Amino acid sequence: MSSFWSAWIIVLTIATLIVIIWLLRWNMKNYTDIEEGQEMDHEFDGIVEVNNPLPAWWTILFWATIVWGVLYLALYPGLGNFQGLLGWKSSNQDVQSLEESNEAMKQAHEKGLIVEYDRAIRDAEEKYGPIFEAYAEQSIPELAHNEDALDVGQRLFLQNCAQCHGSNAMGGPGFPNLTDDDWLYGGDPADIKTSLIQGRSGQMPAFSEQFSDQQITEMAHYVASLSGRNVDPKLAEAGEANWAVCSACHGPDGKGNQQLGAPNLTDNTWLYGGSINKIEETLQHGRNGVMPAWKSILGEDKIHVISAYIYSLSND
């Protein structure tokens, strides 16, 4: 935070402590002419107020909380930009990327700073690292029948993959269904693991500048006809004339190419929707969905377990 707001918080906090201490001391003294233990002039509903001092236990607890507050502010961050005498903080603030986070973690360790998040990460690695290493020594098809490994893989999937593919892994518009046998880049164990490690980037180009709206409509009808759907035969026949542009990736028979991530257009499974309008939209604007790479985030051992879980979804 800025120096102004840091100073504002420090002044406001210290002023509040001073007022509390003054209020406590003021209530510990008798400022009236009536001696302690004597009745005062206040009466309500037959109840007369007595000039009694604060209970000792109450006063002691109040002083203890003040002392604790002062010690806490001195030892831990929270008083403006002051970082505390212990050098403790909950996490490395202001990092904006994984690389910055790793570098901040490294520097904090070298300086002997106590960062709670870093400590939690190290403790988790020490505790669970050997478990993941043991899983990594097993093949993915073998792990796919290991109930304990699948439970771990499911939790990792829910934490990292469900945001796009859904908690049931059935995907949605633009996000593949991982429970069927339709794979853009291949559903073998090695292919699944490669997708997670390296990520995937869609490369469906836009044809709006290359073809007219009428030609786009004709091509959409031809593409839809490849999966046996009822379309306008004249439009489909006209669209076939431009199929060579698409066959470079999807193949002459339209069955796709997993090396390129080009989908099979004959199975009536559509990632972005299979209506004529959706196909036209895809042809006009292209599709460039991105599957992030998880190697630097999760590490290969965890990815191995997630791969086994994903593999199990379509290979029960």
C-alpha cells in the first residue's frame, strides 16, 4: 500500500490503543465524592446503583488483551507496511505468475523469512511426494484400476480441470467431453498425458475473408452432410467444391487428424455445436481454444495420476 495509507493505519491503530488504555485507567479510579461500596444517586425500578470498582478479573483480562495486541502488532505484519519483527507473512504478495511465485519462494527461503504458504507447500511435498512417486512408477492403465489412485486423481481433477470440463468431466461448448471415445488429440494414455503436460492450442483458421457468406453456407451444409444429416443437397454439392481447403486438416474423408487436433466431422460429435449456424460461425471466425500446460503447475507425478483418472472415465 502507499506510504500515506500505511501511515494512516499506523496512526489510527496506535491512537485507538492509547484511547483504550486511557479509558481503562479512567474506569479504575473513583472520580466522585461517593466512596467505593456506597450507594449512588441513580435508581431505576427499585434498583440502586452502587459505586463499585471494576472486577479484578475483568481488569486483568483487559490488560492482557492490550499487551497481546501490542505484541502481535510488533511481531506480525498488519500495522501498515511494517512487516513485523519475526519476518512472518501468510504468502508472497503481489506475485502475478507462477514464475514470480517460485522466485519469491526461493528468495524468502534464502533470507530465512517465514512464509506460511511456502511452509505448507514444503510440508505437503514431504508428506505426499513419496505417494505420488510410487504412483508414477505404475502404468496409467494399471493405475486406472487402483481405487485409491483414482480417488486422488478425481480430487486433483476437481481442483484443476473441472472449471472447464465440468465436475462430471462431460465438458460443454468449447470444452471436450472426457467420458466418451471422441478425442481430438488421441485418447491413449500417452496422448492424454501429453495433452496435460504440454497443453493444446486450437488452430482452426477463419475463412471469412477467403470465402463469401454464400460459400460459407454451402460449405456448412457439406460439412453437416458428412455425418449423414439431412441438408440442402444443392448447397452441399456446391460446398464440396471448396472441401479441399478443409481436407488438408480433416482429411479427404472428413475423419480428422489427431496429430493436428482436427476433429472427426463424420461422427456427429460437435465441440462448438453442430447446427448449420454454428458450423457457419466456426468457418467464418475459426476456433482457437487453448488447453493450458500443467507441467510447471502440478508436476509430472500428479499429472500421471490425473491422466489415469481421465483414462478410466472412457475405459471402464
